[in-house]
Amino acid sequence: MDLRLEVETIAVRDVDRALAFYRDRLGFRLDVDYQPHDGFRIVQLTPPGSSCSLQFGVGFGETRYLVVEDIALARQQLIDNGVLVGTIRHKASADWQGDLVDGVDPDRRDYASFADFQDPDGHRWTLQERGFKVGE
């Protein structure tokens, strides 16, 4: 099972100030700046040459994202190894509003299904599905 570290989230006090710093001063590429309503905003930037991105914003917690091809299989393998993994949930709407419902995304859309666990020090990790091949 491949676990690809693709996103690290950080807490920031001022989203716009942080965006300006990482984009304008450090030269990170802006991948996403999405705010469907006042209670939810996600900003994602990628450092030049990196395969791991940085996220911050409003309305979600600090976590690290491990991308997997089959979230149900990856979750079960971690459970079999003694890791306490939460239930799988997915984005409820196509134009994500920050809302999640239980279960694997019925269409197996990339970046739509999640499951969380914590390491022994309480750091939150999130499995996120990308690249699921239907019928394989």
C-alpha cells in the first residue's frame, strides 16, 4: 500500500497575509483559493519543485494528507496493523461547501473520500482517495 504525503495543513492567524507571504515572498504556486461562504475557505500552495503542498484557511482542522488509491483497502490495512482509523466519509456536494457525509464517494471522485487517524502524539492524519480504478 502506497501512502503518498501530498498536503500539510498549518494554522494561520490571517489567511490573506499568509497567502501573500507564501506566494509573493517564497514563490509558492497558488493551486487553490476556494471560499464558498464566510465559514469555509481553503488555500493550497505548492513550493517550487515539491510534490507536497501546503494548506491553510478557515473551517477545517490541522492535518496531514496521505493519498491512497483505494481508501477502503488502505483503511482496513491500517486497522489490521492496530491503527484506530475513523469511518470513511466523503464530500456531500460537487461544489464542496465543507460538508461531509458517511461512506466512500459513490462516484469514487478524486480527493472526495477521507478517513482520519492519530499518531501516538495526537497528530491528525487524513487518508484521501485519488486514482481509484473502477472494476479493478
